[in-house]
Amino acid sequence: MATEPSGYFRRRFWRVYLTNFATVSIALVAYLILGPDLKSAVGHAGGETIPAFTWIGSYLLLQTILPIMVPLMFPAWSLSIEVAYYMLAPLLRRASLGLLLSVSALSLLAFLGLHLLKGTVLETLVFQKTVFVHAIAIFWAFACGWIAYTNARRIWLMVIFAASAPLAVVSYPPFFNIDDWFTILATLVPWFAVVAILFMPPNLALRRSTARLLTYLGDLGYPLYLSHYPVMFIVASTVMHDSHVWFDGIVYGLFAMTVAMAIYHIIDRPLRRFGRTPALAWRHQLQGADVRPARRLSDDGLPASAPAASP
């Protein structure tokens, strides 16, 4: 959005919705075949009836505003929020830093008040079945990345957003599944690392093969994140038969990674190219960017590989 606003929504559609369509379709086929026998391997109740309304809303990523959250497709709750944020991107692009910080502060205050919904009517009608309240309460985390891209190496901003996460964790530990010191560290350390990288981006000289491997693993992250829940339900109901063994994490991981790779190579990578236009590629070529067909481009049409040293 920052470097090539033209065609932004088209690129986002091809990048986001096709992988979601594949994931929901996998879940739907499993549900139609296994039905009530579809069990959960991740601590949620399986075997529930899922109406057509929920499937349609899931295909359209409407969990932010519709009461359609179900365990089988649980990770999509955050993707629906991300889509809502994408819709706001043109407005955010025109907003000043002061306005973004003010909205982020209000969002953090909303998060600090999430625990007040416990035991109220809103907890059932809004908090548990839709993610509308979540979308408001975690906007500050999205804004962190948005602000960092245009304010790199501004230490005071990095400190502000780094300090936001501990406040959020202290105010509502169940949201982060905080049980002990290990889960606290597992939540905060990655956040601190991400904020540091966003505001102080390292200039790494990597071998081309290493850069390609890391880029590939990063590309697998989206389909893996979105599809691993239905895959775990399917594996738990068929291969594992709802049993638990010491190596079951390895089994679930292998199946999830295989499905993610299939979605990436068959759907995500080929179809996201429809989000770009020939004019965009020629524009970057005139600007000196390498747009050879063999080289993968990022979502904004820029070369995606990290800086690489000669092998």
C-alpha cells in the first residue's frame, strides 16, 4: 500500500481469499464426510452442527461482524480482523502519526477493558461468537507494524509499542493463554523481537540459497496458519482416532506442513499473480527492479528475496 497504492485491494484479494477458500473447502469436505465423528485434537469440542450460514460467512471472512466462529476454523478469526484492517488501509495511509498513535492508545485502552465483558450479555453475544470487539481492542498491534514501516529507527516509538504488550498481558492473561512464567515469556519475547525488527530492520547479507529458503518458509506461514486447525481435526478423527501418543505432535505437524505446501504451490503462489498487472511489472522494470519471470515477486510487485551475497 505504501509503495504501490494502485491495485491494492486486488492484490489483497488474490493473496488472502484464495487460500481461505481452499482452507474452508477442506474443512467443509471433512465435515460432510465425517460429520459428527469429526473430533478435535486441540482442546475444543468437536462433532458440532455447523449450519450453511456459518460456511458462507467463513468463505467471505465475516467473523468480525457475524456470529459464525467455530472451533474447526478457529484461526480465521484473526484473518477476518486483518481483512477489516485492510479495508481501512486507504484511510490509514492519509492519517498523521499523531492520529495513528491516538487511535492506537484508545485501542489499547479498549483491550485493557476486555475483562470487564466477562459475565455480561456482551460476552456471549459479541465476545464469544464474533470478533468485532477484538478488532477494536487489538488495532494497536496492527498499527505498530503500519507505523514502523514509515518510522524506522525511531526508538521512542519502538519503546512505546514494546511496552504495550506487557500491559495487555497483565490486564487480561486468559486472552493469551497465560498459565505460568513460560507462557509469559513465550508471549512477550517474540513480541519484543518483532517490534525490534520492525523499527530497527537488520541489513543481513545472506547467501542466495539461504535467502530463498527463509523466504519460502515465510511464504508457507500463511497457509500453514490458516489450514492447520482443520487438518488437525481430520488427522485426529482418522489417522489418530482421537488417541494421544508421545509423538502425536510430529504426526500433526507433518500433515499440516504437507497441506500448507500443497495450498501454497497449487493455489497461493500461482493465483496471487493475477493480482498484479503487466503495467506494474513494467513500471518496476523501468525503475531498475529485476522482474525476470523466474524470480518470485512480493505482494506489491517488488523482488521478494532478501539481500544476498554471492554464493
